[in-house]
Amino acid sequence: MMDSVEDKTLNAKEAVGTASYIDRCTEFAQKAYPEAVIKIADKHFAIGDSMDQAIVDIAATATVGADAKMVRQVAAQCRFDNGIIVDFHWTKSPVG
């Protein structure tokens, strides 16, 4: 028996959650730099070479340390294929 589009959508949301690609990329950046608090300053979403691919670019500030005196500018890019993150890399490294 075939599921309706609505059923498939609900099943997908249950499986992967409702977080956007930008949210997922931001979360990945936070996990990649756990000692910092990452705050997004700019974000960009684009379709890749096909409709199944997406590219997310984020620019952020990363505040490090208990006194929050060290603030670094960071940027990252995530590539998704069929909703799965297949690449993450810093485009502006948190390492100073």
C-alpha cells in the first residue's frame, strides 16, 4: 500500500527531526568547536548540482573561555546529499 505525501512527510520529520539544514550545520560547527559558544552572524543556503544536494555557508562569532573575552570570527560550509550531511569544513578556521 502506498503512503500519501502527508504520511511520508510526517514519517520523515519523525526520522530526522524538523531542524533546517542551517540549524544542522550550526549544530555540527558547535560540536566541532565545543569549547566555544557559536552565534550565527550570517547564513546562506543554496541548491547544489542537483535538487538532492544543498550547500550551507555560515559565518559566526565563537566566544571562548569562562570570561568570554576571546571572540573569534569563524565560518563553515556544510554539504548535504539527500538530506544527509556529507561534508563539513571550516572556511574560516577557529584556530588563531
